[in-house]
Amino acid sequence: MNIIESTRRYERWLMQHLRLLPRDLQLKHRRMREEAFFFLRAGFYRWAQVWPRVCPALAAAPQVLGVGDLHVENFGTWRDEEGRLIWGINDFDEATKLPYANDLVRLCTSALLAIDESRLATSTRRACEAVLEGYSQALREEGTPVVLAERHRWLRDIAVGRLKEQRAYWDHLLRLKPLAGAVPAEVRRLLREALPEPDLTFRLVHRQAGLGSLGRQRFTALADWRGGTIAREAKPLTASAWTWAAGRPAQQLLYGRIIQRAVRVPDPFLAVHEKWVIRRLAPDCSRIELSRMGNVHDSCKLLWMMGWETGNVHLGTPAQCKLIRRDLAQRKGNWLSQAARSMRAATLADWRAWRAGARA
């Protein structure tokens, strides 16, 4: 099927599992037309269909509990129980069991599209080499979380620069319109329990965010607490699009499992309650913009760290790590770069078809 039919069928399937918001879905479709990079971020369902066909040799690689919808803007920061700033993958909506190579190829494909659109300042070869080196080293050394304290000063400085924009961040949230329509009693209860004091008054607003999950409901609670604004958000979860693409019945949700098993410092405010994920919203709990990577050196260091963090997550399937290291040793040359280039070409072809179909 082509990208138009693929989208129609996936969204029809998705509506069987959760409520979609038509206006937000229309916005997602418009954003998908704007840039190939946005199209990739929004279209994991299409990737899940195309990747096994374009990269059949990699589709047989050892399986892990993986991210699925991995890309270069799926990384950010949060605070741990000690107040330290932690960096890592911050979205596991599409977590599922898949070949380990999927996450690497998708991450590198997104990097290539980001390079094409001047979001990253490096070359295709160096980008893929950096990701693979970071990933391989994480597996050899059994990983370690990325704590922005004594180490990784360059990344901490970039993250702290984001914290200087506190006023703009909160002004944006406070300008959001009140949420229209009924709110499930369960969601109200979960948001109330996530706040720092019982019976704290809060108001619910509608927030449009992300691309992969754009179109799904989001319930954002804003409250004034001891002199400042705080925010919590509830987002619905459903089976990964990987399941849909494979034609399998909806599987158990794996968001909670993947964050528990990964080599990771937990976010004390992140909680999974059956089909809802609850998290804190704040300037220090958000992704780092690629635009802050001003030179080739910083871009390659960031991609290396992304490869390392991907290894941290895959280490959560320890029984497969020896098989993965053996599989990596057998793959010679620039296999990752070749696969990423092939998937970039397939993504660009779908993006052009999407734009043409949307105009028609």
C-alpha cells in the first residue's frame, strides 16, 4: 500500500484503541508535509512497514526490547531524586520487541535528514560512525546513565542554557486554552495524585506537542504552588505501531518495562498507570534542541552520546547482548551508513508521495 492508504489504515486501527482529535490530526498531517524530518518523526507506523522490506538482512538481527520510534529529537533531560540533571531518551510510546538494528538505523536516518535540513553540522559518514561507536562501547562497558554533574560538562552547559528560558516556557503553557469536553475521572485522579500536595487546585488545558503522538488526547494540569507554576500531563498509551504493521494482535504495553530494565536513572515524576503515562512538564524536563549544536565537533559528540544511550536501553535485554556483539562483529564496512541511506531514500519517496497526495 502507498503512504496515503497506510496512514488511513493505521489511523483507523488507532481509533479502535484510543480517541483521536480531528483538529490535532489535521495539524499532524500538515506538519508531515513541511519537511522530511518532520515526516519521519510523525510516521513510525510507515517506517514499521517499510524497514523490513528495505533492510531485510537487518530485520533478522537479534531482538531486544527497543524504542522503536527513535530519532535525534527523542532525547532530553529530567531531574532525578537528588535533583541532578539527567539526559537520555525521553519517549517510549512505541516501545516493543524488535531487531536491535532498527533503533540504530532509524536514529541514523533521522540524523541524515537533519543534516540535509541543516539541523546537524556533520557528514553522513561521521554521523553514522559516531552513533555506532557510542552504541558498541556502551555494550562493551555495560553502559552507564548520563548524569550531567561532574561529567559531560559540554552537554550540561547546553541543557542549562535551555533553563534560562523559564519565563517563555511558562508563559506559553499559561496561554493555552482550557480543555474542552469531558475528562475521564481516572485521569483527574492520576493528575491530582501527581501534584505535590493533596487537594491542590488545578486547571486543565489542551496542549499540542510532539509529532508521533500528535492527534491523541493530552490532559495538561496547571497549578500555582508556593509561588510558582507547576505542570503535570497525562497521555494515553496503546500498542506499538510495530504490532499493527506486523498484523499481530495488540500486545502488552511495554513503556513501564523498558524504563525499568534500561541502564537508567529514573525520573521520579514519570509513572505508568496501565494505559496512561503521567509526567512532569518543566524547562528542565524537555528535549535539547538540535539548533544548539553549533559545530561538527559538538554534533558528533551528541550523536555518540545518542548511540551510547541506545545501548543503555538495549542492555535492558541482557540475554541478547552477547548475540548483538557477535552480530556487530560480523557486519563489516559501513553497513549502518548504507542502511540509513537506503531508509532516507525510502522516507523521501514516501514524503514526496504524501505531499502530492495531500495536495490532490
